[in-house]
Amino acid sequence: MREAESLLGQPGVHFYDVNTLEIWADGYIPGAVFFNVRDWKKLLPENKQATLVFYCVNRLCTSSVLAARAVMKLGYTDVRQMPDGIYGWRISGRPVAKP
């Protein structure tokens, strides 16, 4: 999470929340994009070297891993996954945004 926090707000870094809409509504990492949509490919930047950070709810959730693998198959080269998810982010006292 420290690495993710250090990337937050950096140019060329994109955060994607792969949670359900209900979890998203409870709070997400500021600036993150809700990724759990049918046309998710439209949410990706054109630059395939951009840093993409995916997260879901916690370490038991595999949605962010699956999303990260899917975008790597599209040719994105700097794809990361935050294992502790939004729950770990919140528990650590880091800021969240709400829709």
C-alpha cells in the first residue's frame, strides 16, 4: 500500500477499482476509476506504458488479479495489483473518496 500511496496523483498513473458498485459506493481510492463495467477497455489510457494499479476488496478477492492479467494481454507493460484492496487501504487510515 505504501507503493500505491506514493503513486497516487502522479502523472501517467491510473488507479482502477474492480469492486462491486456497493463496495465502490462505500469509498474508493481518490482518483480511482470504477472498472467493473462492460466496456472497461474504453477506460484504459492510450499509452500502453502508463502505470495501471488495480485493486478490489481484500486479499481474498481475485477480481483485481484477473483485471490486471486482462490488460497485460492487451499489451500494457506497467500493471500492478494492490493485494490488500480497499479494506486494507481504509483500515490503514488512508483517505477515501465517495461518489
